[in-house]
Amino acid sequence: MIGADQARSRAANRRWWDADADDYHAEHGAFLGDADFVWCPENLREADARLLGEVEGRRVLEVGCGSAPCARWLRARGADVVAFDLSAGMLRHARDAADRTGVAVPLVQADVCELPFTDAAFDLAFSAFGAIPFVADSAGALREVARVLRPGGRWVFSVTHPMRWMFPDDPGPRGLTVIQSYFDRSPYVEVDQDGVPAYVEHHRTLGDRVRELRAAGFVLDDVVEPEWPEGFEGRWGQWSPERGEIFPGTAIFCCHLPG
Ligand SMILES: C[S@@+](CC[C@H](N)C(=O)[O-])C[C@H]1O[C@@H](n2cnc3c(N)ncnc32)[C@H](O)[C@@H]1O
């Protein structure tokens, strides 16, 4: 097995997302929008789900923002948003989108495991598939998010549903066959021609996530498993109607800190 500790995971993912930023937005930019808030490939929108509650006037942190369409959507609704990402390439797309829309939010380049913000700086933190699946020390990342939230603050984040770990990343019939154990926590690692990790993702079971959230001090309010909308034909990598109609692709953890 190829190791991917925290430092290697960070280095790999920073390089990966810098290199992939243009392709990612060429492929998914239209789905994500310039100032829109989509939680997941199942097309669940914050405008409908309202998982963040009231946002007007709230100090909000977007974790692993990519080009930050969600942060701009919230800014347009009166939130005081800061967005951060590890990748300068992804943040360049955020700046371009701010120019296109005229909606700017402060952008910070940072690692979720070492946040450059003071304690209790935010009322609310959220992430749509950002940062958390890519860090080896996800327990430490959650402690950092808890640190920068005020008591009573809310934390909502979407990730690939843990049960997808068992299946190949294939939107078609091949993606319906179990190929590995749900309980195998070995990271998914792609290496470059020199054997250096070039892309890393880390698996946590549902129970792992719950325990890490509780250890960071969070109260878990809900785990939303968006169902595939009837008639929706969208595709995103391994997400497809064929798979989405029979098992979940996304888990959205909704938590808060005790007040
Ligand atoms: C799948 S993209 C999601 C981006 C955005 N939320 C979206 O929906 O398009 C994952 C993002 O997580 C960021 N990321 C990966 N590791 C990170 C880390 N350790 N700290 C902060 N961001 C990280 C990547 O740079 C990338 O922009």
C-alpha cells in the first residue's frame, strides 16, 4: 500500500487541484454556476434545502471553496462570507467568477488542518465536497473548524457517501459491483511516474465520521442522503441516474456546537 500521511496528502492534492482546475471547471462549471449553491451531484440546492438556516448578517466560512460559487450565492443574500481553498489554481477561478458576476468575497489560500483564523470567528461553516475527503487527519480538520466557530455555531458539509467506497468509480453497470470492503480505510492514492502521490482521497465509515465529529465537540443534528430526483439525467463522474436511483452518492452532515 502507498502511504499518504497528512503532509503527502496535502502536497498531492494541492498539486492535483492546481493542475486540474481548468479541466474541472470546463467540465462542471456550468452545473456549479457562478453564484449558485448546489450541495451535490444529486442537484440539491441550498435555496430548497435550507440546511444553513438564516444567513443574512451571519459570519460564514466556506471550506475548500474551489471557485466559490456557494460563497457568492450567500454574499448576495447578505452573509458576511470568507472562502478558502488549498489550491491557488481553484482560487484563480474564484477571482475570475467574481469579476464576471461583480460579487466578490474574501478569498484565502489555506489548509483546513491549519486555519489562519482566530477562535470563534464565524457563526457558520460549510463545505460542498471541499477539503474533508482529501485530508489524512480529518479528525484534526474537524477540530480546526470547531475552533474557528463560536459556541452554538453550525457546521454543514457534504462528502461522497461512505458506502460508495465499496464500488468502482464508474457511473455504469460496472459501478454496481462491490470490489472492496467498506471497512478498508486504506486511502485511494494515484502516483505520478516517479511514484510520488499525485491524488489522494481518504475514506471514513459513517461511524468514523460521527465519532470524529463528536470528538471535535459537535452535536450531530442530521445526515442528509439526497435521493436521486425523478427524471434527473445529470451525470458527474461516478454519479449517474442508474446508480443514484438505488443507493446514495452523497452524505451531508449537519452539526452544531453546544451554545
Ligand atoms: C471537489 S472540489 C470541491 C470544490 C467546490 N466546493 C465545488 O463544489 O466545486 C475539492 C476542493 O477541496 C480543496 N482541498 C483539498 N484539500 C484541501 C485542504 N487540505 N484544505 C483546503 N482545501 C482543500 C481542493 O483544492 C478543491 O478545490
